[in-house]
Amino acid sequence: MSRLARALTALTIVILFVASPLSSAMAQVRPPLPPGLKGKDLEKLRRQANNNNDRRKQEYEKKKKEEEERYHVVQIGLKFEVVQKKNFGSVKKSAPKKYKAQVSEYKKERDEAKKAGEKFKGLKPPGTIFKVLTRKGFKGQKEAKTYADNLRKKIDSKRKK
């Protein structure tokens, strides 16, 4: 190897392993403080920044808790249910079983009607197994139930046509 190649290799190693950690440390330099801040004023400024962060964190936690307490209307096959957001996981897991039960009930009724020689007028469950029908949800369970009943009436009237 020539001297030039060795020198370039050494320079590359120095740049990669020495300069890269220093460059990341340089990016973390704090902006300069306003002039005239010393001692207690500086501590007060820092405490104020920490209090703002704590306040934001508390507001976020409060908002998140309120969201989890809200009630949502969920469609599972033909049925509408009112569920709290924090219980979505368990309802979503049990939804396929409920949907399969609705489909099997539909098939059973249809087969009985065929055997009797009658025309079957029952409703086939839609393809959606689990669907959330509200975005923001409702604060109270009564409001959510009335909304679910209204949806049920609206959809039933459309299905009968």
C-alpha cells in the first residue's frame, strides 16, 4: 500500500470514529439565555418550564382517560351494541363468535323455510363483523343507546324496502 492510501484510510477512520460522536454532542447545545438572568431568576425560569411540561402531561392524561370512558356504538353483524372504548379489545375478540352465531341462525331459519316450502324473508347478516359507528363517542350510556336505537330503526327501514 502506498503512503497516500494509508493516510486516507487513517483520516477516514478518524473522521468516522472521532468526529461523529462530537457532532451529535454539538447539536445538543442549549440556546443562549436572555441577558441578565442569574441565580434565582435562572432557577425560576427552569422551574417554570418544568411546570409547563407537567401541566401538559396532566392534561394529556386527563384527556386520554376521558376518551377511554366514552361510549361508542359498535355494529356486530345485524346487532348494535354500546361499548366503552376501554372495552373495545374484548368486544372485538368476541365479535367473530357472535357473527358466526348470527350466520348459523340465519342459515337454520332459511333451511327450515325451504323445507316448509315457504319463501324466506329473513335478513342475512352483512359482511362486516366488527365496525365502530361513532368517531368521538358519547359521554353517557343513555345517549349512546338512543343513537344505537335510531340507527337500528333507520337501517331496519332500509332493509325492509
